[in-house]
Amino acid sequence: MTREEVLGKVAKIISNHFDIEAENVTDQLNIKDDLNADSISVMEFVLELEDEFGTEISDEDAEQIETVGAAVDYIMNHL
């Protein structure tokens, strides 16, 4: 799976979960600051990532994922 494919899937998850169009999701988008995500929203996002990509993200790793790009990089490194 290419980085662009992963980004597309992550963008779709974000658009379903937050009030933003998938085509407006960029690597630099900060999940907490730009999307006003609280801890529950972040955890739900992480759970959706785990389901979509069949990977497990530890709580410690999830706390380090602040941007969409960081989420995509994490998934690419753990596929």
C-alpha cells in the first residue's frame, strides 16, 4: 500500500469522524488543534485506524500522533 493510499483512507476516516471534507485533509493537519478533537474523539479515531489497517496502536504511541502525517507515517511503519 502506498503512502497516498494510506493518506486517502486516513482522510476518509477523519472526514467521517470530524466536520471536514476528505480533500481538505493534509499531512500538516493537527488532530487536536485543527479539528478541536478531545481525548475521546482521538481515541475513537485511533480505534478506527486500528480497524481499517489491522494494526494495534499502543496508548503511548497514540499520544505521540499529533498530525495526520504522523498517523500516516505510523501506519506505513507498522503495516
